[in-house]
Amino acid sequence: MSIDRRVFLKIAGITTAFGLGGSTLINGLKKRGLEASELPFAGKQGGLTAKRWGMVVDMSRFRNEHDIQRVIDACHNIHNVPFFKNPKHEVKWIWTDTFNHTFPGMESEFMMEGLEEMPFLMLCNHCKEPACVRVCPTQATFKRKDGIVMMDMHRCIGCRFCMAACPFGARSFNWRDPRGKDEDGRPFIRKLNPEYPTRMKGVVEKCTFCTERLAKGLQPACAEKSNGGLVFGDLEDPDSELREILRTRYTVRRKQELGTQPSVYYVIGGNDDV
Amino acid sequence: MFEKALTGSKRYWIWIFVLLAVIGAGFLAYLKQYEYGLGLTGMSRDVSWGFYIGQFTFMVGIAASGVMLVLPYYLHHYKKFGRLVILGEFLAISAVIMCMLFIFVDLGQPKRVMNVMLHPTLNSVMFWDMVVLMGYLVLNVIIGWTVLGSERKGTPPPGWIKPLIYLSIAWAPSIHTVTAFLYAGLPGRHFWLSAIMAARFLSSAFASGPALLIILALIIRKLTKFDPGKEAIQSLGKIVTYFMLTSVFFLGLEFFTAFYSNIPSHMASFKYLYAGLDGHNQLVPLMWISTILAVVSIVLLINPKFRENEKILALASVAVFFSLWIDKGFGLVIGGFIPNMFEGVTEYWPTQPEMMISMGVWAIGLLVLTVLYKIAITVKEEVEL
């Protein structure tokens, strides 16, 4: 069968519109931010790499509420973390709580003055032996070669087994549509960052150690805004600044006895001038 | 054989339509949840599993308990269970279907449920739970249907069914063991981190399942011409008695370890459930009802004089069923999340839509059970008369 030039162009045009061009067209129509697949990935030229990423939280560097809020805002704003008024539906990647809540079992009868009231920053520990990864039935949460415990939001079925397994309460579920609005008409994502994907309802999310920034050669947003209070680096590199702190200062990790090997260490403080 | 389910008395059809109405209401509630998200339920960041997963856990036990009829009948040739065995197998089918539905309605992204099969993850207990539940469902459908079909034709069951029956006997404990492992292997959940969890699950299953079967058998005798047999019911009564005692004993072991060791994290959930923690005590009345029902049932069951009276046995069975339903369908799951990972307390109570959806799932289970029992009983009536 022969087809003339006009018919050929017609068919080619339609195919392009629905095929290659079609996806651009549809994306353009429903675009409300970046798709996860469009994010830069690790190993790209110019990215930061490590054998095992870790962090030290130096509490002595957080002098007031403002120091802490700046860090939390930096993270939650760039990652489109929704704000739900109902504490039951809260989504948080980095947050604070008291000493007793951060380090259960380490509280004592007579505690150092001021320690109990101190707001300790918490985030995903990116454990070396992550319980969440062990239980996930779809590998939607997995450990990368550089130690970061990552989420695939498109594979998560929302069974919340990882939330039951994580001993650190680091995981949040989207009980409602984070792209929606509250009763007063305010969007849950207060200010959309078009550079980062939003999530859908029914999936679990958490801190990713800013993989998207590492790929561009940048420090995690929280560390960048912390004035040295959050030191990010390679735990396996003996010459890293991180290891230097771990060598010279007494640090603790949350719930070490559970054997998950958290990669986040804490300098509790009390000796600011060390 | 299915045509047997399509003819029935007026009472049968009224019951079917009542169930369909409840299923419809549950479905509407589910559509609402599907639209809004699981925020429609009482679950939260801290109590991230609730009534759905509790019901799932309880129903796995009911499903597994079918083996309490199959094993004595096929391995020990206990002929008295001959008339009951099909009821146990069909109960297992309906219970497994409910299990799967309770998991399904609990998913945040139900459309992606196939991901569990598309990305099989051998290190996830949930993957294995799916495998054993599916397998158990298939086994019971094949065995139940084939054996009943042979009975109808008046021939002995085909030889190839025997190995499947033996497999199903080994398979039944596995479904509840794996379900217990969903909980018992999690670091930091002290209430669940107990080596005895699977044993507790099995003992409570082998009490609550046969208790339900006693109730069902008595109802069937009342409503139909089919009599499951007085002696068979009495044997079930003994099974319920021993396993209820074992179940309460195992719970006692948990209490001893927690409270004699005096380790705060091990005591906290028990305190929350039975006395309240930091002024939060929403589940306390429920847990005490469960305790009282357990004690009452044991008093009634342990004395043969009481147990041999079918009215009292029925009462005791109802007490066992609800005691364990509260303990496992509610306390066990919620208790594991309280206190939370920060030793704070966020309480949980199911919402109205959550209850509607659960009722819908229950109604689907009852519908499947009704239809299967209708078929089985009609076949048996025809064979006998």
C-alpha cells in the first residue's frame, strides 16, 4: 500500500502529538512542580559523594528558638513539606522535642539544669541497619550506596509498616492530600517550591539528607542554615570534619541499644567552649 | 453446586439483602475515605495502624483455626468432626477474604497494591504474609469444594486431595505465625517485641475460632435440618477450653516479664491498656471487659457440668469470642503504638466512617460465609434425606 505525502505527514503529526510531544503537552497542562524523575541524581558530575553520609547535631550551637526555626524552615520550605494543623496528621522531616522524648531511657532522676527544656533537633537517622527498609514490602524505601535511606514515592503503597518499624518516629504519612487546602482555604503547602516534587495523599515521606542538593554539590539545607550546628559529612572518611568531631567530643545516638546504627550523632552540650 | 445458593427461604433472602445493604453503606464510606485519604479514620502519625489492622489480625486467627477440625478429622480419623469439617474450611475462606479486604482498605495507595507482587521483597514479613494468606485461601477453596462435591456425588474424595489436606494442616499455623512476625520483629515496639507473640496468636486463634464455630453450629442446627452433632460440638468446647486457658496463661507470662523485671518501657503499654498512662485511659474499660469476659468464660468452660450444657457452652463461646476480639482486634495493635516512639501518648479511637467500612468488610465476610454454608448444608441435607 502506498501513502501520499499528505497522509504521511498527518499520521506523523498525530503520532508525535500523542507520543513524544504528547507527554510534554500533558505535562505542561498539569504541571504543578517538578516530577521526582526529573530530580538530579547522585553520581552526577560535580555532586558530593561519600561512602556513608552522617551528621552531628551540636546542641551548643543552637542558642535560641530562631536558630532552630531557621533550620526547620529551610528544610520544610524547599521540600514542600505540608503543614497540617491537626497534630495527628502532622508531616515533619526535621523537628524538635525535649531531651526525654528524644532520648527515651536516658532520662535520669536528677538531671543537669536546663537539659530537660532543651529543644533537640530530630530527623531521619539514616541508619546503617534500617528497620524501615527491612520491612517495606515493595522496596519503596531503600538504602543507597552512600548510606542514605531513600523513598520512592511512586512505589509506596501506604501500608505504613515502615512507620511501625522505625524506632525514631522519623516517618510521616500523608493522611490527607498535601496538595489540597485546609478548611480556611489555605494550601497545606504554604509556598510551593517548583524545584521540588510534591507528594500525593497516602504515601510515607521523610528526610532524604537532601539528595537533590548533594547531587548539585550542595550541603543539606538544614546543615547550610545551621551556623555549624549541624555538621554533615562522610562517616567512613577518617579525615572528614565529622570524624574529627566524633574523635574529640563525647557524642550519643538515639536508641543505640536497638542496633539500627543511626548515622546522626549528638553533642549534647553543657561545655560550650570545648 | 453454586446454584444451591440461589434458592432459599424468604428468611435467607432477607438476610442476604440486609448484608448487601450494609456492604453498600460500607462501600459508600470507603469511597469517601478514598477521596479524602486515611485522615478520615482515627489513625494518626503516632497510632499509624488502627481498627482495620486489628481486625485483620483477629481474622487471620479465625482463618487459621479451621485446622482444629481438619487435623483431628484427617490425621486422627476423629469421625465425629466429619459433619463439621466443611464448616471450618468455609469459615477459613470467608475469614481470609476479610483479612485481605481489611489490608486493602488500610492502604494509602490501594491502586498500587500489585506492587507487592511486582517487586517481591523476601526480607519483608508483609510479603510473606501475603504469600501464606493467598496460599491458604487457594488450599481451602480447592479442598472444601472438591470434598463437598464428592460428598454430593456419594463418592470418596479423589486421592490427589489428601496431600493438599496435609499441606493445609501445616499451612494453617504458618499464616498466624507470619502475622505475629509482622509485630514481633520490630525494634523499639516493646509491647510487640516478644518471643511468645506467635504462640499467643495461635492459642488465642484456636480459642476464638472454634468458639465462633460452636456458635455457628448451634445457629445452623436451629435454622436448618442439618445437625453438626452434639458430640462434635462438645469436642470443640474442650478445644476452646484448653486454648482459652493457654491464651490467658500466655498473657500472664507477658505481664510477669514486664512487671517483675520492672523495666519501664516494657510496662508502659500494659499500664496504658489496663490502668491508663499519663492520664490517658480510653481503652481501659474495653480491656477490663475483655478480662472479665475471659474469666467468666473460663469459669463456665472449665467445669464439665457447665460445659456439657449447650446453652452455657454457647454463652461461654460468646464470651471467649468477644474477649479475644477486644484483646487482639483492638488492644494488641493500639497498645503497641502507645506510648509512641517519643514516650508520649496519642490516643486512638475509630471514627464513624472507619466503623462503617469495617462493618462493610464484616458483611462481605458474612455474605461469603452465608453463601458457602448454604451450599454446604443444602448438599448435606440432600445426601442425608
